[in-house]
Amino acid sequence: MTKLDGEINNMRKKISQFEQIEQNQQVKTPDNNANTKKFIFISEEEQLLKDYKDPGKRAIFSKNTITVSATEESIDNSRWGVGQPVFKPKRRGNYWILKQGNSQYLVPSDTMKINEYSIEVMEKLFECKGINSEEYNDKFELLKPAKVSSVGEEKWQLSEPGKLIFTVQYSGLQLISTYQQNPRLLSRNAIEVSETEQSINQRRLGGGQGAILQKNRRGSYWILNEGGIDYMVPKNYFKVNEYTSETVANLFECQGYQPEYSGFKLIKPARVSAISIGETWQLVERGVLQFYE
């Protein structure tokens, strides 16, 4: 594991170890019965990250935000080491401000475009890891939102920078290659998981939340970390049948699938984000499987 990977994993552990009682999520573990449940307490900052990364909640999330941009004057001043960036409302701004509990946070908006200028501004607001200055990429993962404070009517100033990582260099290509050639090699570092019953039931009821996976010694999927990113792939020798096809289709795009097909090739691993390190994860992006006879 590289120094960068270690820093990212440590940051994720710190985020997941907040234990405030304001908000909580209930997760039923494999060893628990119906009367015993494990509670995971989530801080307001962690709840914000969870909602921000959940595609099903993104539309609702954006409606509760104020779209802003940093003022040119404050960016010019910050280049000279004078003051912190200041933000004002702008319809096509690159950032969102929202209130969570007693705090105000700043996160990239869903219209953010990465270029030489926007990167310069972003680096003043976030600790950015994995930037490739030769080939800018729009794909990044928010690890910690920035904080802002009100300094006037419809005017905010950066009070604490956030953290994010660009994923251009972490495509999962090595993982795919190893999985196709000798998946048993991956099992040494894999965590076996399955989708929770609660997650399955919510999906069947039309819930928009991303699938929730939990650690399970008899799970059908592996969680693997490569370059600081958590990926999910079907477990070695996993077979798709009438009982598993529904869950598989929720986690992966199934190209060329037919009920009589059970063989498949991994085209792209799914991406997940930890809710509780080493215990539960939420689906961020579906993977891709290509089926054959």
C-alpha cells in the first residue's frame, strides 16, 4: 500500500468513527435475530457525504442547496495570501452550500467542469489528491466537505477546507485483469459481503436508495480496495440463476444476459463507499458484466 493509499484509508476511518446520536442508521447483521440489531451512529458530516454520494437522493439533495461561485476578487487576494475565498450565489456556479445541523458546508455541484482555472480554485477549497495536470478528469470522490461561515447577506467565506480524490488513475484495470486470469489471488484481500434484507425490501418497494452491502462470511460478492477506492465484484465461482439474478442486475449492468446463461466476464467492477469501515458499504456506481453461454 502506498503512502497516498494509507492517508486516504486513514481519512475514511476517521470519517466513519464519528459516533454522535443526532442521526443513526439501523443495520441487521447476519448473526443477529429479529430482536437484536446493530446501530451505526452517523455524524451530520457523514450523513451529508452519504446523501451526496447516493444517486437516488441527489435530486432531493440539490434542491436544499444554494448554488455559488467564488468571487474573482477573493481568489485574486488568496493568490497573494490575503484572506480566504468568498462565495456569492450564482445560477451556474460550481459549488453548493447547504446547512446540516448547526454547520454550513461547501461541496462541488453536479455541473462542475474540471479545467485549469477550476482546478486552481478547487485546490484553494479542498485538499486534492490524485490530480493529473496533463489530463484533467471530472471524476472525483468527496472525502470531506469544506466548511463555510456567513459573512453578510448571501455571502460566505471558507472556514475549513475539505478533501477529495481524483479517480483518473484508479480505473480498477489491474483488478479486472487479475479477476479474469486468477480470481483466487484476490480472495486473500477480499471481504465477503451480501446485500442486506432491508436494502432488498426497500428496492422492491421502489426505494431510490443505493444498495447496502454488509459483511457476510457466506456472501456472494467481494469488496476489494485498489488505489484507495473500494470496488465490488462477484465472488469466485458465483453463479447467476433465477434466485440471484434480481440482486445481480441491481449491482451490475448485465450485458447479453439470458436466463440460460450463467457464465460471465467482468468488464467493470462496481464501486462502493464505506458506511462503517470493514462492515457495511453503499453502492455508488454499478459495475458491468458480459454474459455468455
